Amino acid sequence: MPAVGEAASEFSGMNCDLFGVSIDSQFSHKAWVEKDLGGLNYPLLADLGHRMSRSYGVLNEMGIALRGVFFVDPEGIVQFASVYNLSVGRNTEEMIRTLAALQAGGPCPINWKKGDKTL
């Protein structure tokens, strides 16, 4: 399963602007990306004031931002939201499948995959 960065070109090909947001500082991001990730091919934003984390409902009562995936349409409307406990990793393949479903042009049945018929 590809990491989000490895799938960045696929998201881009689906007309999706990809970026990350974290409550850590840009200095923490730089160290994390250089030391642990070996680079990052999409923007990573610092939400030091917790404004975005609070707005999207991922900031818990201890001031820690949970992991979230959000697809926002060009009009600024959230079309999909998923929030994960810190111990649960996200699934890039499911993110791509979800985006494809949102772009499919009709309601998608259970276990729908890209290329399947819509309802």
C-alpha cells in the first residue's frame, strides 16, 4: 500500500490538491521530514493556534490533534470526513477509492470500486 506521498501523483491526476496539517511547528516538521521521512512531496502546514484542527473537529480535550482525512470540494464544502484514533493508520488505497466514489457521478453501492457501476 503506497504512502500518501507515494500516491501524490494519483491524487493530482484525480484533480485533488493534497496537503497535510499538523499542530507541530514548521521547525518540527522540517526535522521530522528530513530525519524520519527522507522528504515530502506535498505541503505540510503548521496549525500552531489549533484553529484548523478545532474547526475540523479533530482536536481532542487534551489539545492533541487526531488523524483525519477530509475531501473538500472547490466550493469549500466538506464532502467526506474520517477521523482516526492516533493508534490507527490511514489507508491510502481507501482514500483514493473514496475520492473516486465522490467523483463517480452517482451513488455508489457497498464495496464499490473505481470502474464499477453506480446506482
